Amino acid sequence: MRTRTPGTRTLPAALLCDMDGTLVDTEREWLSAVAGLLRAHGAAADEPAVTPFAGLPVGPAAALLADRIPLTATEAASRLDREFTARVAAGVTVQPGALRLLDQARALGVPVALVTASERAVAELVLRVLGPHRFAVSVTQGETPRGKPHPDPYLSACARLAVDPGACLAVEDTPTGTTAALAAGCHVLAVPTVPGIPPGPRTTLAPSLNGVDLTTYPFS
């Protein structure tokens, strides 16, 4: 984290934003797609059953599905990807405060990266809604050796922006994504869509992005 000097403003070196559930209200669509596959094959599809899928990339989610329903991981990945992409293509809702936060970062000269567990095709659909001009770089599933909950996507974004992860603020909504950001060394602002993110020395929880102000960073 940058050192605060009296009379100066402390800002993160970069703002690293998760996408699904954080900037756009697509985490529900993702979990709904998972629940649909579970339900179609007679498996439990209630909240405890689907919560472990929150924030997971398609590959790990498909492997988890294959343990519960009579599909191979390849079959589950294909169906899950197809269903989720169709839902996103039908339209997404931007989370309250998301565009204001992105625009504030840009006005303050803080570069923004999109760091998502979704595939590139899904990310491009969402970028059309959010505005690609708001992001300096984007990192999607399959573009790093490992996806979330590993730190690779966040480390890749920091490397491309030439910034120290320890000076960056990641914005997340799931334990999976928060684990990835913390493992990369980032500070985290979490707006949870599922339970399981505890506050900590590098983790601040907020009820929404409304009211988040980068000029008051660090938040805790």
C-alpha cells in the first residue's frame, strides 16, 4: 500500500475489478445456469448446493458438476458455457455505483483492469455494456496458466500495467475471487454476493459500490 504523506492524497496504483457480480449483476445468472444443470439431472440445486460454484471459472465448475451429475466435465463445461453466454447476451444489469467508480478512477489517473473468471467471449459482451474505454487491460479465463482462486489473473493484470500488486486495490464479490486477489498480494474491497468473505488487514467489506470513494483509500 502506498504511504500516506501529510497533505497528499493516497490512491491505489491500479483498480483491478472482477466482473460477474461485481461490476454487472451476472453472478446470479451464472449460479442459475449451474442450478439448472443440477436440477435437470435430479441433483440438489438449493443455495448451499450452488454457492461453491460462485466465482469459479467454467473448467473447475464443470469438474465439480461432473462429480454430482451424470455428465463428463467436458459435457458439463460445454452446456454451462453455452447457457451462461446466452444469458449474458440477452442483457446484463450494471451494479449500482460501478460506472461511477470506474469513471472516478479514470478521472484520478488510476488505471483500471478487468480481471474475470469468465471466458473472453462473455467478457467482450459485458465490455460493450460497461464501455471498453474504461479499462486499460482485461484478463479473462484461459489467458493465464491458472485461473481464480489462484493469483495468476491478478498478477498478470499487474504485470501488464507495470504496477506492484501490493499497491493495488482489487474489487471482488466472492470468496474465490478474494482468495485470488489476496494471494497476489493485493488489497481487496469486497461487495459480497455470497457468504464467506471475512474482513481482514487487507480486506474491506462494503454493502455496495455506491458511496465507494477512491480518495478515501485506504479504507481500513
